[in-house]
Amino acid sequence: MNPTFERMPVSIFEQMSQAAVRHGAVNLGQGFPDFGWPEELLAEAARLVTSGSNQYAPSRGAPALREAICHFYAERQGLDLTPDQLVVTSGAIEAIASLFFATLNPGDEAVIVAPAYDGYAPLLRRAGAVIREVALRPPTWALTAEALEAAITPRTKLLVINNPHNPTGRLFSNAELEAVVTLARAHDLLILSDEVWEEVIPPGATFRSLMAMAPERTIKIGSAGKIFALTGWRVGWLAAPVELAALAAKAHQYLTFAAPPNLQGAVAFGLSRPELIAPMRGAFERAKARLSDGLARAGYVLLPSEATYFQCVDLHASGIALDDMAFALAAVEQAGVATIPLSPFYEGEAERGLVRLCFAKKDETIDAGVAAMARAKAMFG
């Protein structure tokens, strides 16, 4: 058997979602909303299915969508992009894979910031890269220049940064982002900035893109699924310097070739109406408060959550001695709630006392999940 695939485990999201179905548990683990999307986008997608194209779109993306992305980022983040800097993909993870496969050679090193989204490491290995990990630690999850510098070697080619950060919910500070840019320029590194959660931030919060800070070396990853709470649409993209976008487009054409044309059209429609986003932010912030208040009443200690729709729970500080995997398995089987343990998000020494919950849920889902978490606290606390 290929040793690369032997090291490619079943995703923790798949494991816990399957367990939730098997045990009839409330799924507060996998990060999909069950409310909050703009109904206007669904209507536009339905219209385009029946009256628009249902054949292959141009591989690099429908022209209308690439223009809409340029305009959206110019207004929201001050970015000066052109359509030839964009590649539309089947979800953000395909954009990431395309970039890895197009730019990394066997033996190149890539730095990832852990806890890291669990798709990065398997794809980097498949690209032949060597992974260097910078491990963040709770409760602050601070990213320091010293830790990044220590991970960089003469073979390092790429820094992989996720901001806002899944699974911790961090929104990195300007100083942290500036440290990334300074080191990337000093060592002539590319930056893959996974910014899919860029619009899933609280009302009044601001997001700064690394592409605005280092456009000459940054590959920005975006996701319509995250922006509009429509994760099943699988419409993502990358924005990069023209020559890097062209390389990624070559890899993309041999992966999925093109995202669905009707959904691309609906996303272009949505991006031209950014006023749809503010009500979503408010709704998710109210859901966050409902979950966090309920968990606190049940006796759980929570870590700060500045962005995304995730809330981390400190099990050990909450009086639960189980490690994260043991708690997650016991909670889904015995208490009826699925969570996501954080230890699978590390390559090296992992944090083993934290679980992540998704608050992008209807009131009744949150209430059922909180009740199940209270049962888990009584059982295992």
C-alpha cells in the first residue's frame, strides 16, 4: 500500500458526523449551518438551473463570477484584483490542493500553524512536501515571530496561514500578520492565506487580508460556502499573482475542471449584494451567545471565540478528566451530542483537553445540544 495514503486517516469530521447519525445525536461538531443563508440566493440558483447553463463552465471560472469577486474584494478589503488572478474551484479545499500541487516539489518544506485544518497535511504530503509545524497553545493561541522563524529552514517554500482561524476562532492581530509578511519577505516564501472565514466575524469586527499586505507573494483562498452559509454548494476560489494563478489553474483543470455554472452564477449574484451579509453576522452572533450561555450554565469553561462559527471548550478546566477523543466518543455515544476534539488538528504534541462546537444552528438545535452537553458534564465531570 502507498505509505502516503496509509498516513491519510478518515477525517475527524467524517468520523464524528457518522457517529452522530449512528447514535441519533445532535451534531454540534461538523461546521455546517442549519439556518442563516440568504433565500434570494436559493431563488437565483433555482432560476439558473432551469434557464441558465448546465454544461461545463470555463475551467478558470465563469467570467461574471470572477468579475464579481474582484469587485467584492475591492469594496470589502481594498484589494486591486483582475480576473486573470482568479481561479474558481469546487470548494476552497480544491483551491488549496491545486496550489500545493502546482507550486511544491518533493522535498520542499511547508510551515503550517496548528491546530491546523486537517486537510492541509495529507495534501501537502501528497504534493511531496515536508511539513514543519508551529503549534499554538491555549488560551491565547498567540502566533509569534520567534516560533515561525524557528520553523523556517533553507528548504522552506510556503507558509500556510488560516485567518480567521479554524478550529480556535482566533482573528489574528495586525502585529501577528505583519510578522508573517516580514518573515516571508526575509526568506522569499510564498504565503497561502486560507481566508474562507473572512466574513464570518462578529458585527463591528474588521478583517485584514494578507493579500493586502503582501500581494506579490500571497495566494488568497475564499469560499462562497462560508460567506453565504451554503457549504454544500462547493464554490471556492483562489486569488494570486497572475503567474501563480496560471500554475494553479493547470492543476485545477485535472482535478475537477470546473465548478457548477448555475451555482457560480448565483454566487456572482450574491457577491454583488453585500448587504445580505450583515444580517447573517447578527444571526450567528445571537446563536453564539445562546450556545455559550447555555454551556456556561452547564458548568463548562469556554475559550475566547473571535471569529468563525466555532466555540472551544476546555474540558479539564471544566472538571472533566477525559482527554478530548475519549470525551468526544463518550459524549456522542452516551450523552447524544457530537463535538470535534482538537488533538487531530496537530501533527506533533497535541492539546488533549479541548473540544470544538459549532454554533451556526437553529435555537432548537442549540438547546438540544446544550442539554446533551449538560448530560455529558453530569456523566463525566
